[in-house]
Amino acid sequence: MGYKVEKVKFPCGGEYCSGLLYLPSGDGPFPGVVMAGGLGIVKEIHADDYAGYWASRGVAVLSFDYRRLGESEGEPRLAIYPEDQLADYRCAIRYMRGREEVDGDRICLWGTSFSGAHVLSLLLFPPRGVRCGVAQVPIVYMHKTLEMHHGSISPLLWLAEEAREECCRGEYGKAVIPIASQNPPGLITSGEAVEYYMEQASRYKTMENKVTIDSLDRIIGYNPGYQAELVSKPILFIVAERDKTVPTGDVIEVASKVKVDKRLVRYMAGHYDVYKDPLKIDVAKLELEWYKIHLEES
């Protein structure tokens, strides 16, 4: 089955998010997947990884940029505010439900790494039409993840406090740090993360390996794993056993607390191997099977 790609915009909070909509050929309406990237990752990256594969097999896919990132509107640029990103997901779902080519009652949410945390959060009280989710190598406790990289969150809290004056004046552009860097300051320090972020920033012109320091408090405080028992829709967890970026044990522990239909699949791989061949196709196939099970017509 063929597919077409449409560049779209949808409103959120008085601004517009930019998206890529992958529509299968033929007669719809099709089941849909709404996807977004991890920390600072722009829409093209994971759309290139997965969206075409699913669209060619009958699933409509919307990959979008959060506000303040990529081609989406919003200030301050490069700010990563979890609550706002959740709102962007909800607006993306609303947009998909309004497309006549999409069956608005058959939607799956897909997230990876930081956006895997968003899927967990959204499935607590899911928007209308959402039937299931995929949390791929998710960050479930942000403070524990950062402790793994820094030994303690104290250096990041100190950094946030040092930049408080600039942030209070709204001078966000003067207060940014790398997302991935092995040399301080930087949010994520693993070698696999640094390699990945440098590669993506060189490939995609809208991608920047930066985050505003005023985002730090909000990122550190974002820990949806503590609410796992409230997840109310089926969820597929993908775990990378050799993950050097996210604590694998945390994901397994959180998955064990989910009371609804769930599946946890482990790969002997690193955090970013799920975006690379040949594993990427195996993961895409597994997730497609999940969609077919949970997005069947009623």
C-alpha cells in the first residue's frame, strides 16, 4: 500500500504546531497514531524512522513538533515544558480526530524516551478516541534518570538557580545548555546520547542540541512513573537492556504497576539502537501488531 505525506499545522494554546501527516492510499477512514519525539527531537526524525512503514500498512500517522521547537511556533525557543508538551499532544489528537481520512475513535499514542513519559501521563486520563499507547525506552522518573547521569540533581538545581535572574527577566536566549554533552553543563551525559544528538543535529536543520535553563526545574519534577497504577488504557513498553541513557530497571518496575492490559518487550540493545537498522524494523513490526490488536474496528 502506498501513502502520501502532507505538511500540516494545528492550533494549540493560541499558537500553531507543525506536523507531518502520513496518509495511506485507498479508502479510509484509517486508524491513527500520534507521535512526537524525546528531549528536543524534531518531528522529521522519528517520522523517518517509523511513520512511512506504518502508513504503507494502513495506519495514518501524525508526527509533530512541540511548541517552541522545530517548525512550530512559540517562545521562548528551545524551552521544554512537560505540561505544555502534553497539551500539544492533546491538540494533535484533536486534529487527527477532525480529519475525515482518520477514524477518530481508533487512535494510539506513541512516544519514545522523554515522550514515552508523555504517553504514560496521557493514558492516566486519556483524551477521547485514544485506545492504547506505546512507550518506547521511556523515561519514567526524570529525577532518577538525571541522577544516573550526574550522581545527584544538585548541580542542575544549582545551575537553574544561577540562571534565575535571566529567566525572570525573560532573557531565555542567554541561558541555554546542551541537552546531550559529556562535558558540563549538559543534561544527558551518556556517550550513546551525545553521539545520537550530534548526528541528528547535523542531519536536520531544525534540530538543536539545546534546552533553556528555565526548563530544568520542570523537567526534573516530571516523574509520571509514580502514577503508573492509574494508567487506564493498554500500553506496550519497549525496553533496551543495554540502555546507558535511561535506567532500565525503572521502566520494568513501573510496567509491573500498570493494572490494565500491558506488554513489556526487552531487546538486548542500547537506548538509541531502536532507531537503527536492523532493530528499527523489528520494533516497527512489533508496534504495528500492537496497533492491529487494539485499533480494530468495533
